[in-house]
Amino acid sequence: MRDIKMEDYDMLVKINDERDIVVARQMVKDFAKRMGFSLADITKISTAVSELARNIFRYAGSGFIYIRENTGEEKEIEIAAVDKGPGIENVEAAVEAGFTTSKGSLGLGLSGVRRLMDSFFIESEVNRGTVVIVTKRRRTF
Amino acid sequence: MKQKIVNNMDILLEELHKITGRKAKWEEFLVSFMESYDSDAYEKKMRDSLANLVEEFKLSDIARGLDRIGEKIEGFPAGEVLRQVLQVADHALEEKNMVIKELKEVLAELATPTIRIWKDVVVAPLIGTLDSERAQSMAERLLEFVADTRAKVVIVDVTGVPLIDTIVGGFLIEMFNAVKLLGCEVVITGIKPSIAHTLVKLGVDFNMVTVKRDLESGLRYAISITEKEGKGAV
């Protein structure tokens, strides 16, 4: 499993209950705004974080959302969602649209996150947890 | 023991002051303890003065303070009093939780008004962040309202919703389907451009309902279909 270190990131939100999802969303929204993302992209990024935080809360109970700014040729925002929950048995199926293990859910979360962001990385081990890392580039017009 | 407390009052209060930074409340407590100890009103009196302490200080500080009194004053029932402190704190916490629960209910009602805006047309403007609890109570209230008013069209306006993820989207779809089962049309209005893009990426589809740009065109559409129905019936 990939090791996520706090000191490599600019911001950390602990997900413990449903209200923390809103907190995570708000913080990433402010972060993206400061980085100069367009309104449409800010909405996409915070929606993606909302999905990731929701997954942490729903399946693992608790976990962390890490946020940082990557500066290279193009500025990008990187978000890592980490938990030590039950893990995902079939990762490939989980990122397909329509896959869900819980009743009343659309099963669009992870597949949606993949489409909302530019890059999508997932690693999961049963009984050890899940790491999802996503990035989005800031487009300059 | 009472005499002992009176004799040591100043030293005691000095010590207690060190722990909690205040001594007036402790003095009140010690006085009412001495007054009521061994009397019938003891339990009740203690409850009142302990409630004062609990309101003012941290529980851990109160425990330390009572320990200190117990060390100085022989026969002081520190354990007994501490048990009462916990009872009082329990009670206070319960009351606070009740207040929070009530406020939440008030908020849910405030945040989701349902308005009969025209004959057979109901408007439900959604405002703010929807969590599962609020979404649930809102859906229930809307369904009741639709059934009571025998409305033919519900306009759900999402101008005030900052973000629609798959949870909120899923909840809306469920609510729309339920409203349609009551024989009522649903019109959704006020989807912002950034949300529209996000919904498409997420794959959330509102194809079971009519989408209109804003409340105005939603209302125009709703009135036009209810009037047509009315004429057809005659």
C-alpha cells in the first residue's frame, strides 16, 4: 500500500462523521479557489471530494483527506483519500458506473470521481484499507 | 466536620482557586454543603449548587477540587459528592442534546418551505447543504404536502443548493419518483452551469422529470399544463 505522509501535504481533514464531509468539501473548495481554478472546476473538485469523503464515512467509518498543490509545468491540485477500512475486494468493478454494495445508492461515486478529475489512482487491500489519489490540472486560457 | 470546613475555609478556597481560577462558586458550594448536610433537603440543595459548579467548571477540575477538599477535611464524602456531580452533569448533557435536537428540527423546517404558488402548483425551493437526515424529513414533508393539497405539479428549485453529488442526486431521484407515484408532475429548475457539468460527469440523470431553466419558466410551464388539463375536463 502506498504510504501517505502528512508532511508531504498542505492540508488534512479528518473524516469522522457526516458533518466532516461538508467540512472537507468546504476546505477543498477554498483551497481550489485560492489556486485559481475556474468555478466549474471548483465545483467538480469539491464534488469529487464529497464522494471520496462519503465513501470513507460510509465504508470505513473514519479516515483522512489530504490536499496539496503540485507545481510543475502546470499547477495541479492533488487529493488523497486514505482509510484503514475493510478495503475493496474487486477494485476494477468498484470503479465501474453502477457498482454499489449499499442499498439506495446510485453506484456512481468512484466512477464519477474518475470522470470529474484528470488522473485517478486507487489501491486497496481487503481488511487493510483503501487509498485513492486524484489530481486536476489548472487550465489556463 | 462543619467546624473543620469553617476553620479551613480560607485555605480551602485558596487551593480551589489554584485549580479552577475562581472561588466564589466553590464558596457557595461549601456553604450550602454545610447548611444542608445531615438535613432532609441535602440531596436537593446539593443538586442546585452542584449544577452551578458544573455549569462553570470542567468536570475534571471539579473532581480534583473535591479530592482536595477530601484530603483537607476528614470525613468529607468526596466520592458521594462526585457521584452526584456526575448525575447533575448527565442531566445537563441530556438537556443540551434535547436543545440541539429541537434546533435541528426547527432548522429542517425553516430550510425547506413548501409553497402553494398557483392552483394545483406547489413550489419547493431547496436551500443549503443536504445531509441524509434533512433530505429524509424534507421528502416526507413534501410528499405529505402534495397529497394534502392534491397538487398536480411540483416545482423543485435547486438554485440555493451549492453542490449536487451522487448522494444528493440519488435522494432527489428517489423523491421525484415518489412524487410521481402520487400522480403529480415534477419540474426541476435552477440547475447552475457548473452543477450541470458535474452532473453529466457523474452520470446522474434526471430524465424522469421535466427540467426548466429557472423558476419563472418552470412556473409558466406548470401553469400551462394544469390549465390545459382543466379545459380538457370540461
